[in-house]
Amino acid sequence: MADRPQTSLQTLLVGIDAGCRSVLDPLFEAGAVPHLESLFETGAAGPLESQIPPWTPSAWPSLYTGVNPGKHGVFGFLTFDGYDWDVVNATHVRERTLWELLDGHDKSSVVVNAPVTHPPREIDGAVVPGYTAPEDPDCHPEGLLDELRDEIGEYRVYAPRDADGREAVEWYERLVRMRGRAFRHLADRFDPEFGFVQFQQTDTVFHEFPGDHGKVRAVYEAVDRQLGSILEECDPDTVVVASDHGMGEYTGHEFRPNELLRERGLVETTTEGEGMPTWSTIADNQLQDGEAGKTVADDDPTPLERVVAGLAGVGLTSQRIHAALDAVGLADFVAERVPADVARAGSEQVDFPDSQAYMRDRIELGVRVNLAGREPDGVVSEAEYDRLREDLVDLLSDVETPEGEPVFERVARREEVFSGPYVEEAPDVVTVPRDYDEFLSTRVGDGQFAPPSEPYNHKRDGIVAISGDGVNPSADLSDAHLFDVAPTILATMGVPAAERMDGSVLPAVGAVGTESYPAFDAGGQVTTDDGDVEARLADLGYLE
């Protein structure tokens, strides 16, 4: 390995999901991640303000396209067609990626584990998709996954779902090692000018083991070892380290907007198995009928389904049963054994068609209006739409915690937050939790407030560091934003940013100017339709 010739890699982007200074600083002080620490010490570094919403499936596409979700079209883990839903994939990202822009300038790339890149589009180089891809993803070029497994051994996107405790962390370390080995192999084979390797387990470990600093350190040490090997073997001219958002403890409350909206007569509920994706619809490893995003129960309920639905009708819903089981540590055990259709029959959920407004997906951070002419069974007329939105803004702006603190730091109409051709797909009213310390939930039936379902979750500020040739290490990056990463990386390679990008080149690097690139051809969208991917999102709390 020592005799291997180094690549012609100009710029390396290292993606650390949920990376932030509150996590990194203790590791720096302990000397646990020397390669990461060196990049921060020798280069320009600062906080990286994330976008709204600061979650993986929307934030990473914003980082690698340089545009806000209103321009690339992804607002959360789910995409909606009327009231039906599916998990997002690369066909929902309707904007050119960094590597596609570089391809147009005859520069090749190797991209490993970037979220929401399945199925991959063709470029000069290689793409191995990451998060939201199936376990055996299509890669570019065709046959690359088999080649990787032949060359480096096992390659997986996710850890086995039954791994827990120390075994799970060992799997996280193995996945990190797979990313590093895959990137080094592909860099050697394709000799790219640009490289992007993303590490997802730095986020996953917080969702699975909140507050367990030992397990967090083990994952970051594994990342640092792979980073050291990549730097040694590939010797990039410039290295950019960036995250999609931060991570931290939630000390506030769980707030359930749908419960408030129900009390105001805007949300109707059902216990007939229809509505948004919840714990009850994802409880089984696979959906009963194999369909992703099924929202309607079977026409002929079983006797057990009828019994459970009857109990729900008198208040004993699946949510209340789940809460009671969770209190004694049996929720997951029962969820694995109760058929999804049975649990669904007893779950109180938002009835989309009969409601006026609802939060359909907590990751979106907003409320959607059931608008006539836009939604399949919309009940709010165009004449009522603007007034209802203003009422929602006023209502949600005034919500306070039991201690009298505001729940939201900002409530706004979507066009005040997003811009671009896909704003119509955003929530109509955007709700930003105060300090990202108030946890939002789509649940109904259990009151407006509760302790946070997850003690650790996403925060606004991530991290960015730029080190290497032509970098001004004393540059002030205190105002860096997620949208700035893409134009900055292009500038390190002498490539103009796209005029439509929302970010600008960070001051550590000399700007190259902008260019008007041809309009992006979004093409058709494909379904993810993968029950295992949905189940993994439920495991991490992204589907409630």
C-alpha cells in the first residue's frame, strides 16, 4: 500500500453527519481525533449554519447543490403525492449536484455514501449511494457494488436492524471502515479530481445511544482513522470538512401541533387505519401488503382488527397502548409481534381528507393546508387560503410551553423561507422550534405537551473547516451557511458557481465568479417502495 501512487485529487469533501463543535471539542481536548483536529487547526474553521429544515434528507442535497429546498425540491424524508407518501430518493433532487457541475467542466469525481443519491445519475467517475438507498443500491458505473465487495469484502449501507448495544457500535465502526476502504479503492481506480466521502454513523449513534459519550467517541475515532488513511493515500490539495447540521440535548418539551389544531377544529382524526405514517404503520419489519406509503386499511378487517378499532373508538388507541408499553420497556418487543394492520386499526391518526390543516411530517417543520384544487380532497377554498394561513401564523406564534416560554422562534409563510419552483411542495406555514430545543411530533390523542421522544436531536449549527493549498487559515468563517459549501468547493477547483446558487464562496478561498448553467432536466421520478428503508427511519425516530 505504501508504494501506491498518489491520486490527482484536487479537493476532498469529508461529510460528517451531525458534526458540531460541542461534540468535537471534547474529542480534540482528549486527542481522540488527531486528523480532524489538525484540519481544524491548520485551516479556516467555523460554525456552519444549517437550513430549514436541518435534517439529513433535505440538508445534504442543499449542501451539495448550493440551493435551498424550494429549488431542489426535497423538504424531508418523505415525498407526498396527495395524501400518499414515499421515502425520497435522488429523482426528487431536481438540481445539479457538485459532481454533475464538475462533470460538465471535464472533472471527474468519486462520491461515496452521500445521502439521497440513489438511483445515481451518470458522471465521469463513480457514485456509491448512501442514506435512503436500499441495502443493495444501484451504483455508477453499473456493477460497481459487486466490484467493491470483491475488492474490499463486505459493503453495506446500514447496520443490521437487530444489532444492539456494543454490537451495534461495532457495526457502526465497520460501516465507517467500509466507507474509507471503498473511497480509497475508487480513488485509486478512477483517479478523480474531486472526492466526497460521507460518514452517517456520527449521527446514528446519537439517535440510538443518546448521551453515551463512550460510544460517540468510538464512532468518531473510527472516522478519524479512515480520514487519516485517505489523506495519506490520496493526498488531496484541499480538504473541506462539513456537516449538514449539529446535534445536542433537547431540554424542552415535545409539542404536538396536530393536537392543538384538533382542539381548534382544524384537524379531524380517524381510527380506521388511514392517515400519516406512524409507529403503528411501520411496526412490522415489512408492511403487510408490501406497498410503501399505504394509507388505507384493507377492505375486510380481521376480527382482531375490528376489536382493536372498537377499543380505539372508546379511547384505548394504539398510541396510548404504546406509551404504556414504552414506560415498562416493552414497546419495541410488542411492535415486532403485532401485525401492522392490527396496530393501524387502533391508531388515532390525522384524517387528511377531512382536516383543514395538519402537520403531516414533523421533519418538514410546518403545517400543510388541505387546499381544494391542490390536494385530492381539499376542503379549504382558494378564497379562504390566505386568511387561514394568517390565522395559523398567529395561533402558532402564540403557543407557549407550560413554563411560559415560546415554543417557536419563528412562524412564517413558506414563501418567506423558501424560493424556487418547488415551494408549492413545502408546508404552507413553516414552524421553527425555539433554539431547536422543543421537539415536534405529529401525534394526536395524548395531549399537546410531553417529554421529548428523543433526548438528543438536531441543532442548527454544524461545522466547516477548509485546509490546504490556497486557503487563508485566518479567514473569518463565522457567517458560513450550508449553501456556501458547494460554491466554495467549486472555487477550490477553479470552477464558477451556478448563478442560481443561494450560497457564496467562503472568504477562505478566492472566488471564481458565476456561470449560467443550462436548465436542469429533472426527468421522471421513481418510487423508493422499500419497507426496510421505512423501518430504519422509524427505528431512528424519523417516522413516529
